[in-house]
Amino acid sequence: MSGVASAQDSTAMLSRLDGAQINKGFADSIAFTAFTAAKVAGAQVVYVDSGNVAWSYAFGQRRREPSLPMEHTTTTWAASITKGVFATYVMQLVERGEFDLDLPVARQLAKPLDQYGPYAKSATEVVKDPLWPTITPRMLLAHTGGLLNFASMEPDGLMRLHFKPGSRFQYSGEGINLVQFVVEQQKKASLDTLMQDAIFGPLGMRRTGLIYRTEFADNVADRYDADGKFLSKTTRFPARGAGSMTSSAEDVARFATALMAGQVIQPGTMRAMLRPFVEIRTLHQFPVAANEPEGKEAERVGLAYGMGWGLLTKTPYGPAFFKEGHGDGAQNYMICFERRRACMVILTNSDNGEKAFRAILQGVMGENVTPWEWEGYP
């Protein structure tokens, strides 16, 4: 295993959120130790401070047979970080008056959902529900639409509503993909093309796409399980607003810095995107038992959800927005503090990635407000 910092003076200092300072060489050692102890295959980390990249680090291997190192520009699977980036694209449309967050989905489609090919089977039950006509894109982007994470989790594979839409939080990739479907129907174009033209291209995110592209082939990460065994190559297809984006940590950081600088959406639009739609007081994001008690951790940090992003409304460093990404052989996390314009982006190609998050976020960034228990992080 090895780690590679970007070209930088290892004695140069980083300012942490808590006011402490460490040099970049020490930051490298924190990351190396954490990833090595967790047996992570490969990883990338970027720390943004005051709107600029302050530190970037790559660790381990992007491929084991043959052995190839993880690099700063390696394309990895960002998984559900896609949701936040997709929501930002939707807010671009809202800003231009091209999309309505509050007009029910059923009224934004030319025909009933189950009459479209992709939903011909899965939506046959949900469209019969008397609450179906009340579901809006805003509810879906805030994970309050009432759907399970995916229809495949239902016993018969059919979409169903499990509570009154808009009334509470229940994480749903299905809901995010439904917003994608509405957008694609209106724009008569695929989401990968739409987001490439609107965000990835203009920001110079050359290692990023919603689908696999041949130009990634020379530097793309394979994915590995907790025992270090090969799981899959990173060739995501088709485009899914809920989680198909592949990227590098430096590209994700490029997006975050542009977003906070008002270069992706206007400041007022960003405030609307990050305005809490639903407060969250659950013990876990994905409850591990029925009727779980409320979690004190969620209340302490002011946990909430806006449009596509998790929110921390009560921290010593001001409000923050965050998004995790979790899939087979991909464990990722990003968190940004608006007032400081500071972010940490961690992407890994390993089922062990989450075991290293706490040591890096606390040791390098100096933050201890990530809701660890709610996230399910060690």
C-alpha cells in the first residue's frame, strides 16, 4: 500500500475547522494510517478550505491485477453523491423557470406513469393510490415521497406509498430516479447528456460522467469487497440520478467549490436548495429495527434534509450540507461548511472505506459533527 500527495510542500500548514493547524505531511500520515488500518483497497481525499483546494491525497490501488496505483485523477464510482449533484442540476432548471418543484409529478407527465415503458410493471399499484396525485418533485428530492429506497425491495417489486407524502423522511433512490424521469420526459434528452452540458463540461470535470465513457478507460478504479476480492469494474450504465455518477475526488471538490462560489446556481437558489424541508430525529438513516427511538445525535446537530442534500443546521462552524455514497465496492462521503467554504471529499473503491472516515474527518478537517451513528459509520 502506498499514498501519494499532490505536488505540495509537506511542511505547509493546513487550518482545521477547530482552529488547530497541522502540516500537509501530517495530514498524509493520518490518511495513510487510517486507510491502511481499515484495509481499504484505494482512496482519494480532498480538503477544500476558504473555497480552494488545500490538500489532496491518493492512496492504494485502483486495480490489483495488474497492480495499478490510485491517482488523483482516477475515475471512481461516486454512488449516491450523485443525488446531490443531480438535485443541483434540477435547481438550475428551477432557477430558469423550466421546472416546477411543487407541481405534482402526475400532472407533469403526459400520461399515467404506468403507461411508460420503464414503469409499465413497477408503477401499476402506486398510480391507484389516492395519495399518488399529491406527490411533488420537492417531496421526492427531500426523500419524503413515501416510497421505499427501491421498488425491488417490495415483496412483489411494485412501487407503493408507505405514508402520507411529505410527512416524514424515508430515504428513496426510487424517488430521485422518478424526478429524473420527469425531467427527461420534459427535456426529451437523457440525463447524462443534460448534466454533461450543464455542469460537468462547464466546470471542467473531465473525469466525471453519469455513464461510462471510453476516455475513462486508462485510469478507472475497479471495486473490491471487505476481504480485498474483486467485485466489479466501474462501468456504470444507464444514467441514474440516484447513483450512477463516476468521478474523482478532485472533480467533486471542483463542483463543490464552484457551487459555493455561486458559479453553478445563484446564491438565492442555493439557499432554497439547502433550506430544510424535513427535520430528522431518527436514530439511524436506515432503521435497523422497527419503532426505533429518536436519536439525540440528530437533534444535537440539527439534522434535516433539503433538495437532495443532508443538512446539519446546528454546528459550531455554521450550517453544513453533506452526502454519502454507498454501493458494492464504493464507500464515499462529502461534507461542506458554507460559512467557511470548507469541504472534505472522500472516495474509495472498497467496502472498508467507511472505517477510515472518522479518523480523517476529525484528524485532518477537525470536525466532529458528522452524525456517525445516524450514518451507520464505525
